[in-house]
Amino acid sequence: MPAKPNSRLRRLLLGGLVLLLLLALGQVLLWRWMAGQMEAALAGWEAARRAEGWVVEHGPPVRGGWPLAVRLRVPDLRLASGGVEWRSPAIDLAIAMLRPQRLEVGLAGEHRLRLGAMEWPVTAARLTASLPVEQRALPSEAVIEGGGLRIGALGIAGLRIDLETHEAAAEGEPALALRGGLEGVEMPADVAGLGRRLERAGLDAVVTGPVPPPGPSRARAGAWRDGGGTLALRQLDLAWGPATALLQATLSLDEGLQPMGAGTLRLTGAAAMLDALVAAGVVAPRGVGMARVMVGMLGRVPPEGGPPRIEVPVTLERQRLSIAGLALGRVEAWRWP
């Protein structure tokens, strides 16, 4: 006698329910396995960094994110290497179940950053990094985005940085590429001639190899210099009050491990920029008069119209900054940790 329709329907529903339960159980097992793999990868990364001389400290990671992602909340994190130290109450590491090769790092909240003897509080309303799952100290590529940032008394409305690295770069080959910029930078106080708000700071730069071995920052800098390493500023552009600037230059390190190099500067609002350099102590007041005369002589109205623009060579040698052959002032020595 054929089965009743209601009986067949009950069997179908029961079979569907069993299938859903099996799928849910499989998803739970897969999530737990991925969480274990993520914790093991974190431990492996820490061990590799400690072998290179880093200090890596944190509390026990806490799992979360089920069912769509695997998330580890890492509390009380401290990273330190070569005079640079970063502390955070917690960061979030997350891998989406459908994108297991991509790691998302959440850095919103309060942190502390120390460079040598200088230290700043860092807060972020939004700050994330997206990078591949790797064991490298620096990722092969990464995208960093943020907003509502404060570094000490400095405010930053928006940030985006695209990064690429090549650990095996030889002399003349790109080891690190940075592209991106800052939007809406609020200074702690008005800057003479420019105001308080920097509308934009953009950067397109490449650091060429060779990549120095792990060690103290001064030794690494010397090895990089001796290997022919350079920093190519393909474009550094600023829009700040009445001034805009575009700098293209190539920099390296001299025998004292101080920056040196040459390039070309395209500038509008040069008088306001000079006032700012004098206020910052980069340009000596006694030299600003001649600089103003040169600015007036070199300024040209661009074909598209607008304020006068100058385009001049820039050099930095033995900590002395010169524009069009005119010495503007002395740059403070960089003290390597």
C-alpha cells in the first residue's frame, strides 16, 4: 500500500533536519579547527619574532566570531624592537570562514607608541589592517585604513596606506613600497602662514634593497646604506592652507647615518611655507630675506592659471637643507635608538 503523502512529507522534513544538523555540526568542527590553526599560527609568528630579537607579550587569546568568522581577541599586547615599542589593551584578529587566506586586524581603541625617548598616546575610532595569512615579520602586502585618529595632540580624519614588501630584494630592487595618504590633519596649534588644518598629505615611495638582517636599528641602517639602499620619493604632496607642494627626490644615508639626497620641489604659496619653516626653526630668520627675493624671482603663473608656482632643485647634505642652491637651514640630526 503506497505511503501517505503526510508520511512522505514527515520523512522529508526529518531528513532535511538531520542534514541541517550534520551541516551545523560540521561547521562547528571546522570553526574549532580553524580557531586552533589560528592560535598555532599566532604562536609561530611570535616565536619567529622573538628569535629575531623582538619582545612579544600578551595575555591569553579569547576566541569569538562564530559562525561567520574566527576571531581572536589578544589582550595586553606589547611589541618592541630596536627602540620602537607599541602597547595596546587589546587587538582583534579575524579570518572570515569564506576567506581563510586573509587576516583582518582590528586596532580601534587606545594604544601607546614609543620611538626612542619619545612616546605618544594613540587613539582610533576606526583602524583596520587587511593582510595575507603569513609568518613574515612584514606582510607581503597590506591595506591599512582608519578614521578618527589621534596621535598625541595631532588629529587625523582619514588614513589609507597600501604596502608591499619583498624580503629577498637585492641592491636596486624594491624592498618596500608605500602608497597612500592622510586627510584632514589637525595640528596642535596654528602654524604660522599655513593655519591649523593640513587638508592632505599624500605619499608614493619605494625603499630599495638589500633588506638588512635582524639586529639593532643603527646596525641595520648601516648595512642598508652600505648595500646601496635608497628611498625614492616618487611623490610627496601636501595641501595646507594657501600652500601646495609636490616633492620628488631620492634619499640615502651619509657616513654618519643621516639623511642625504636631492630632488625637485614644485610649490605654490611659497611665502606662507617660508613663514612656517622659520616658525619651526628649520630656516634661520637671517636667511629668509634672500629666500623671499628668490621666491619672487622664480615664481611663474602656471598655464592653467592660479597663484604663482616655483619649481626648484632641493638638496639635503650634511644636515643642511638647500633650495635652488640657497642654504635654508640645518636639519636636526636623527638619533638612532
